[in-house]
Amino acid sequence: MKNKPKNKRDLGKGIRALLENMGDLNETVMDPLLEPPVSPVNSIIEIALDKIELNPFQPRLAFDEEALQDLAASIKTHGVVQPITVRQLTQETYQLISGERRLRAAKIAGLTEVPAFVRTANDQEMLEIALIENIQREDLNAIEISMNYQRLLDECQLTHESLAERLGKPRSTITNYLRLLKLPPEIQLGLKGKRISMGHARAILATDDVSVQLVVYKEILAKDLSVRKVEDLMNALLKSYASETPKSDKKALSGTYKQIQDNLQDKLESRVHLKVRNNGKGEIVIPFQTAEDLSRILQLFDL
């Protein structure tokens, strides 16, 4: 199938492509008073562990100790198969860009040196690489992935299109994850704690009404509803609300107005209600869930 999710190996291509295609930098992290760096850029060399500083932009705060011990045992037998990536600070010191888990395991294994790919990178690129590597971990929950996507958009000035390209994912996947951040905190916690799945969360997002979202969420927990059951419940609720809407508000949009509404929703990544009366007058309603959501929408209008 063309839309088959990418496997772990395919995901790894995102980091490799990022490392290879960022291009030359206009600034350097080297002290201009020092002699030229002894380590050639874009090369793999052995570097002493005590010369490598950790990445200050590392978004990952916790490392599973048991998994580190397993990796250390593998390194004792096979060595560090995949080099870490660093940038050179001075002739004698380096800073980690990606591969902190391998670096930690190498120390546990008793190594004194590790193979490292030396490249140039500014602070923004350091953050971008660290976030993308973090996203590709297997143990992240949907909210953690969503928050990393949002950080890449906000802190690395990426667009949805460029982020999707870097990750090798459809743009719709990025949008679907980011929509999870519009859910109330209680539901986000349930998603993080795996009390509900992303499928449940997407079904809940069929409405922007927070009170309805919370009612459905509690029904899921109380009755252990499947995703299909939640979709059916949401459809029933939406039909019920539609039947209570005044007739003047139920007028179907013409093809042109419907296209305008769809375009606005795609542009704003939010539900938009376009209402047109018989006399040609109307209104555009853009609901928002939080102050942050409102700020995001206003930024899109340069307000």
C-alpha cells in the first residue's frame, strides 16, 4: 500500500537526510583565534569520551536503565556499530549532536573512545536534529510526539510541509498529531497514560465542544469502548445537535462557499463555520480551545 507506515529503518532516513542536506553554515562554533580544527568536517573519527560534552538541547530527559545495560552488553561484544554525531567546539573538545543513548552505553561498557561523525551545526540545527531523533524513538506516546512536532514548528521555524518532508511523513500525519494538543488536559493525560488510543482521541476531535469531548472520554473509560463505538457515539451526538440547530443555521453551503470553508479550515488547521444567509450576508466563526490556540490563529493572520 502506498500509505503504509514507514518502518524504523525508513524513519532513520530522516536524520541521515537532515545531516547530509543542511548545507554550509554562515557561522562557526570554533574560536576564530584558534588554529584550524584538527578534525576534518564530514568525517568519522575515534574521539575520547572525556572530550565529548552532552547536547544542551537534548529534549529527552529520561533513559531506561535496563535498556542502557542491554545496549552496553551489545557494545562490549560488537562495539559501537552506528557512530554518534558531534560538532567541534575547540581543538580538544566536541559537543554531542545525536546519539546520547549510545554514548551513555559506551561509558557503561567501559569504552574510552567512540566513533563519531564530525560536522558543523549551529544551535538551531542542534535543536532540530535532537528533536527529530527524539521523535523517532519507539517508546514515545502520541502527546510526546505532538509536543515535539510543535517545538520543531515553533523553535526551528519549520512549516508543516518542511517538517513532513524532513520526517518522511504525509502532511496529514503531522496535522493529526498536532490536533491532539487541542484536547483538554484531562484527555491528553489519558492519551499519555495509554488509557485511550490515538484512534479514540481522533474520534473525540470530531467536535470542538470541550464539554462533549469530556463526556465521551468518560464514557470510553467507563465502558471500555472501542474506536468504532466512539465514532458511532460521536456521529449520534453530532446528529442530535444538528437536529436542535435553528433552520436558518442548517442551510447547506453551496459548492463555492463549501470550498471557501474547507480552504479556511486547511489554512488555519482548525474548524471553521461559514454561515451564509439568503440575503447574501453571513459570518465566519473560528472557535478556539485555549489562549495558546487563539494566539496561534492570530499569528496566521499576522495579528
